[in-house]
Amino acid sequence: MLTISQLAAYAGVTVRAVRHYHAKGLLPEPDRDHSGYRRYDASAVVDLVRIRTLADAGVPLSRVAELLEADDEEFTAAVEEIDRRLRAEIRERQQHRSRIALLAAGDSLALPPEAVSYLERMREFGFNERLIEIERDSWILLAARMPEEVPTLMALKHAQLENEGLRTLYLDVGEMVDIEPDDPRLPAMADRVAAFIEGAAEVAGAEELDADFPPVSSDLIELLDTVFIEAVPSAPRLLRLLEERGWTGWTDIRRIDPAEPRGSARVVGGMPRR
């Protein structure tokens, strides 16, 4: 006769597992000796090994008792059903792993490859990381709302970024994310932002762009403006200073024409359209 420790050792499980199987009704309680200790015979070892084997194979404990009592046909059918369930769980876990991999990939989680490439290029050029984060969040919103248009928009942004003169201006403009509303440097920064806008208009200002330039809805423009205003403390004052310099808006930047409420040249997200 075996003690509970000896039984556990024979079957390759822990004493705690034996007690758990007792509690679940899978392993019958044995007789006790005169000292009150459980004593097990060889059949208990066989039963415990069978329970352990089924449990190790992924069979839920709620099904183990059923399988222990099943005939060959019932056992085969039950095992096939359990195998289907396990394969479904494996597929689900693989999907979870793919999602986790996306999380680890950072920008790739919610952005198309073109936008990820653009952000990586900004980092290569040494742009302020907070400015990159603002760009990232803006492109997440754009990609979610108008995914088919992202390649066209990103082509324009890449063209701006690869233009050395414009890139120098943009790197300079990147400092605005750290400027407070009362910072005395803000008017000079507004001059540089205006210069960047003018430069962007020259890079993408071919009139034939007008026919292919994707429209951006007013509610999306408002949402993108909110991303900028909430992320940059000086944004409200900067926008006022830009109006003094002849530009209004941010995502949809328009030149102010003295003869009209809104002028003829337009810049969407730093991408001009005539």
C-alpha cells in the first residue's frame, strides 16, 4: 500500500494535484489506515496515470471522468471533439500573438507602411520626437478615415521631407512643440512656420495636383486640428500669429486673400493644393 506522497511520485504528479483530483471526484478516496492516513493500491496508480495523461493532453478536467468511463467509440469521438477545440484555441492564440507583435512594433500597430516609413525617415533626420508623435496620431486618424488616400498624401509628405531646404525649415518648426504661449520667441517661430508653409506650397504647388488631391472632410479637419492644439501649448497663440502673417487654419491651411474671406492657395496638413 502506498502513501499519498508515494502515489504522487509513481504517477509523476504533485501531492497537491492528487488532492485536487480527489476534490473534483476524479480519483476515489481510498481507505485510511488506523492512523487516519490515506493508503493507495496499484489501481489508484493506474487511475491517476490515466487522469494525468488526459489532463496533460489538454482535456478539461470536467471531461476527464466521462472519458475514463467511455467505451472505444465514445472515447474516439470525444477525443476528436477535444482536438477540434484545441486547434481552435491554437488559432486564437496565434491571432493574439500577431496582435502582440503589432503592439511591439509600435507605429505599425495602426498605420500603413507608407506612414511608418515617413515617421522613420523623420527620426533619421533628427526631428523632435514629440512632433513625430503628433504626426503619428494625425496619420492614424487619416488612415482610419480615408485609407485609400494615404498613399497619395504620403507621397506629398515624402517629397517635402526629402527637399533639403524645406526639411531644414520643418526641423526648425519642430521646436514649436516645446514653446509656451508666453514665450517671447513665438513671433519669430510664427515667421518660420509661415516660411515653411510657403516652402511647402512651392514643393507641391503644381496645379495639376488639384484634380487628384483627395478631399478631407470638415469634421476630420477639425479633429486633426484638435490633435495639434491639445499637444502644443502655444498652438492657439501661434494660429493667431499666423493669421497676422496671412495664413488661417492648421490642417487645412489657407492663404488669406484681402479681397475674400478665404484665399486661393490651400495647404492640407502641410500639403498645398491650389
